[in-house]
Amino acid sequence: MTPFDSSPTLNVWRALLALAVVFVLLATTGWTAVRNQRGPGEPKEVALAAWRNATIGTRALPDPESPPRLLAGFFAAIGAKRSAALADRHPLVVGNLNGAPVALRYRANRVALTQAREVEAARMEDSRLSADGRQEAGRRMHRFESMLRAGRQILAFDPSGKGRAAEVFGDLDRARRVSVIVPGVDTHLLTFERTERKYSAPAGMAESLYAAERDASPRTSTAVIAWADYTSPAGIGLDASTGKLAADGAERLVALTEALPGDSAVSLFCHSYGSVLCGVAAQELPARVGDMAVAGSPGMRTENAAQLRTDARVWAMRDHDDWIQDVPNLNVGGLGHGADPVAPEFGARLLSAAGAVGHAGYFEPGTESLDNFAEIGVGSYRTVSCAGGEDSCRSGIPDTPEARRA
């Protein structure tokens, strides 16, 4: 049986399995399973409170939720020196402000990471913590040290709870094409990068895609963002089966894409639960988002691509042994994420994932999945490899001027 089979018998069995999953989830986790909620004592909330009470001269600081263009105007008006002073005084705010200059956010996040590293170093020696607590502090400290390495460009950082982050590969200010990787479950600061299985973590995915885009079109100015700046589900439980965290994350993804500098074209690469988030965000994304590619998707909370209500091209892939194919593509009482994006009737452009292994192998170098992502990222649509060796996924799409110049 192939991943594309959708016989009536198979659908009946999937429906029964879905109901069984619902009952198990309700019995074991209940309806209040949202984890990592942030309280008033978390570092980001403390930083926001200090920002709201601060001024620059006699001028109040802008609301951090202001539209990006207003925040950009504020920093332009106060000048580079005062902007840098604000970044040093309020790093957890400035480093996460959509609309603040990119270089200023990098600076602020280095300050915030340095401070967070010192906090965790102290916690490692705190006898009031359990051995597990001190070990966790050590892991976090080493993660922050890694993120502070020279040359890393941290676009977002929040140590609250299990933490959030985003990192840029390439020159975001000058890029003509920007790729954003939206990862899935169990994404937080400690899983943002990995030494083993490097390309299954957001930072490794982005590094791999950036290198592949440079190989695919050396003359195209690109940047890739590893975007782990949302609260993802913890494991395969109730949170992963509903759209609550996807809806919250979708607002953050829309804000990011609206605030990217310049007029670059944007492509989204959405893995696993990240594809749920992308599906929820689709109708609110700005017009600059021209492509949305999903891999290992449990569904996009719609029955077909047209219901996403986006002008972006929708691409989908799944490798032959990805366990996600066994997850029922249903929506029962808000549980489940709808139709299978790689089913022909969904209406996505189906891409080859040849060479990818398992649920986390789509960004491994040497795979057709990564090559296809890179071709989309640089706008070279005529060279993508369609599923099943067909050419239908390429129909009706001209290459971009950047790709034709490559």
C-alpha cells in the first residue's frame, strides 16, 4: 500500500483509529494539556514590564506590539547611538521586535544570551536545585554558549519556559529571496540545534538548506531563517492533535513575514506540526510569500489546498517510510488536522522526497527533498523533481529572473 492510497476501507479503519486516539488522549491528558505557559515572573515578561516603564529622554517607548513599520520608524528617528543603548538596556525586548533593524536585533540577542548564560551558570551551582535541575541548567548554559559563537546571527531569543529562538543564515538585509523553516513538535532551545542528527534540528535544517541554495544558484542572493520562535507541542499528545498552538504560532509567523526587510520574495518550508501552523497562517500571510512547501505533514487543517485561501504555491512531499502516513487525516471534534496534503485530491504540487529516510530526514544533504526545497527557495521551479517521476508539479510556473540569471 502506498502513502497515496485512499480506499473506502482504509478510510474506515483510519476513522476508527482516530476515535481510539481521541479517547486515549482524553483519558490520559485531559482537555487542559497546553504546556509551558508563561507567567509574570518569566524573563520576557519582566523585560516587557521594564520597557513599558522606561523612556528615551522624555519620550515614551513604543508598544512592542506596534506594526513593524511604526517600530522601524521609531528606530530610524532616534538614530543608531540611542538604538544601540536601548538594545543594551532592554535586550529581550529589542531582540524580538519585528520592525527593529536586523543588525540591532542581532546585537540585542547577543546581550540577552550573555545574560542568560550567566543566570544558568549560577543555577548550576545552586544547592537548592535538584541534581536534575542543575543538569538542566548546564545544558541550557552550553546551548547559550553555542549560540554566542562568533558569526551566528540570532534574530529572536527568549529563555522563558523551554525557550524560543530564530537564526539567520546569509544576509537578510540584502537577500532577494528568503526561506523560512517552520519546525514541528518538541522544538525549544535545547532542541534548536543538535550534534547528532544535526539536520533534524531547526538550525541544522537551515544551514543545510542555505548551502543547497547556494549550490543551486550561486548568483542568487538568499537568506534562510531557522524559525523556532513559537511554542510547539511537547511530544505526540493532545497539543499536537489540535490547532491551538498552531493558531498562536501562526500569528507570530505572519508578523515575521510582514516585518522582513526590503521586498524579498519569501518561501516557507514547513515540517510536521509546522505544516499545521503554516496552514492556519496561510490566508493572513503577505503577498510576498509565494511558496509554501510542507514535508511529513499530518494535515493543514483544511480539506484541500484551495481552502487555504492563499495565492502562494502549495507544495507537498512525504518519504516512503515516514510514520506520519499512519496518522489518521481526519478532524473529529477539533482533534486531527484534516486531509492529507500528499493525497492527489488535496491539490498540492507533489514533490519527490527520494533519498529522505524517516520523519526527520528531509533536510539531509544528498536527498531530492533538500534539492527540491533549494530549487523552490531560489525560484528555479523548472528543475524541481515531482513525485512519481511526473512533471505535473512544475506546470504553469515560470522560473524567476534570479534563477534564469544563475
